[in-house]
Amino acid sequence: MHETGNQSPIANYENSSALQYNQVTPDSLSGYTLSEIADLINILKKKNLELSRENQRFATELTSTELPDGKERSEREAAIIYQIIQGVSTTANLNELLILIHSSLSNLLYAENCFVALYAEETGLFSFPYYIDKYDSPPDPSQMCKSCTAFVYKTGKPLLLSLERFQALVDAGEVELVGENSPSWLGVPLVTPSKTIGVLVLQHYEESDVYSKRDVHFLDSVASQIAIAIERKSAEEELRESEEMFRALFNESTDPILLLNESGFVNCNASTVSILGYKCKEEFLNKNPWELSPERQSDGTRSSEKAESMINKTLTEGYNKFEWTHLRSDGTELPVEVMLTPVMIKGKQFIYTIWRDITNRKMAEEEINRKTSYSQVCLWKRINSSQL
């Protein structure tokens, strides 16, 4: 038996580098008994099993480490896109939508400093409806002529800047520093199916290489959804503001204002109710214009025939202005100047109707006519008396 002092040769092999690397050779086993060799084989099997388990554990840790850039990241990206699309209907206004977009992006990208710049073609200026930055304050609307933001808008391509890349663009005369410099700057154009509406920017002031190529690709791909969401929300706000302005003008006007469609008058303001002498508008809504008029107008035309003629002319020419006689609730006549304009409200055709009370004007005209007639009679009498 091969021994070294009292230590087992198998124990020597168990701790040797040859055993750990499975480098046992026939020559190295010379001098061992069959029983010792069998024990050694069992030790090798045990070592191989431990190595196999260690490799499996390492592979599991490696896969877990890569998840944010693999399956988990894809799931996060999809969730962000879904949140942005849903945000159009779940947020009350553009500011709330932009806050939601910023929060969603922060779940995946560094977005402590984030702003949205929207370009107005009619003014040539960038405005900043959303601007979160640890150093710079929200700027006033401006041209941003040689800014990185304007460069992204002009080229229509995403831009990932390091300090070196930024300096190269400065040296080429393409951009200049606007605000605080940052070693990591990422901007993407906000492009709708019809045009580029602005730029979305993320930046880091302390660290370089914060954003990867995958970050650029993702932000550029999601930018189109952001652009569509912003455009839709902006359109909703403009429509809401327009409706509020229309409602204010409609309700607060001192002139009677009515909406007319094929069913008759479907709405009116308080001035209309007052001038007609009714208690509420429901007393005469859904009636046609000639039903609130004498049978014939001052020129002898039947009111029903003339009303249809005036409405047809309005729809054909886009505007119509004429005089009309209506009837108050007590049956007295109300002379008005009528202005008709066709309008579309929520996809339906209406005729926007304004009345202007011309009672005083008519009374003045009658007074002038009366005096003119009286003068003519007096003049005729003088002429006749002189001839006698």
C-alpha cells in the first residue's frame, strides 16, 4: 500500500489539484489497490456532481441578472406603451397626460430631468408644456435656434449625446450650449402620422453613458405613441376651450341667439326667452321659424315659404342676413334683423341664428316716412294754392 506517514493516499488525491481538474491518469494510479481506486472513482463522481450543481446555480444567477434587458424589460416597455395609450382617455388634460408619461418612463429609464418641447408652425417657437429639471427653469417660448432640441426637431432623428459628441456638433456649427451642460443627453422627435410636433428630452447631469442603444431605440419607438397622445389631448383641450367660449358667448350675449336644425329651434339663450316674453325656452323650442311669425311677412310673402327660402340660401352661400317679423308670446310683432350661419356641432348640421331687435329703427323709419309724407302734402297744398 502506498502511504505517506499515516495519511491516506486517497485523502492526498482528494485535496490535490489533479483531482479537482479531473486530470487523473493511469500512471498516477500506479501503486494503488483496486479498493483504493474504487474509492477514488467515487470521490471523482462526488466532485463532478458538486461542479454540476455549482454551474447550474451560476447559470440561474446569470439569467436573473440579464432579465431587465431581456424578457422583463420587454414586459416593462409594453406596459409603458399601454399606460401612455390609456392615458389619453384617463387623464383630464394635457398636463396630467404629460405627468403620466414622465412617471411611466421613469419605471425604465433615468428621467429625473425631463421636458417636452412642442413646435408651433404659426409662430416658429418652441413651447414647453412640461419641464422638470434640477438646474434650469422652464424657458419662455423661443426659437431655440441652435439648441440640441432644435437639432433633433430639424433632423427628425433621435440623438444620444455624450460630452464628446456634443463638442463635435459644436465644432461643426450645428449646435450650441443652451442651459446647463449634461454628460448624458437623449432627445427623440415626437412624430405623428402627419408631421413632427416637437421633441422629448431626458438628461443626466452627473453621469455619462446613462442611456444605452436599446434605451434610444425604445424611446424613439414609444415617441410616436407619445406624439399621438399629446396631439389628441391638445385637440381635446382646444375643442373644450372652443366649446366653453361658444357657450359663454351663447349664454351671455344680449342679442337673442338660437340654434336651428330640421326639427326647428333646438336651443336658445336667455335673451331670446326675454325678448319673446316667454317664461322658459321649452315653451317654444322645436317650433319652426314661421310658427313664431305672422302668416305673412311685410313684403306679402308667406312666412313658411320665405323661411325655407332663407334657410336654403344660407346653406348654399354660407351666410345670410335679412329682416324678419316674429311674434311675441302676447301676439305683438317683433321686427328683427336675422343673421344665419351654418355650423357643425359634434358632427351635426345646425344654423347659428342671431336676432337683432330693430324695433327702434323701424319706429324711426316710420317717423321719417310720416314726416316726409306730411312735408310732401304741405308742399302740394302750397303749389295748388299758388296756382289758384
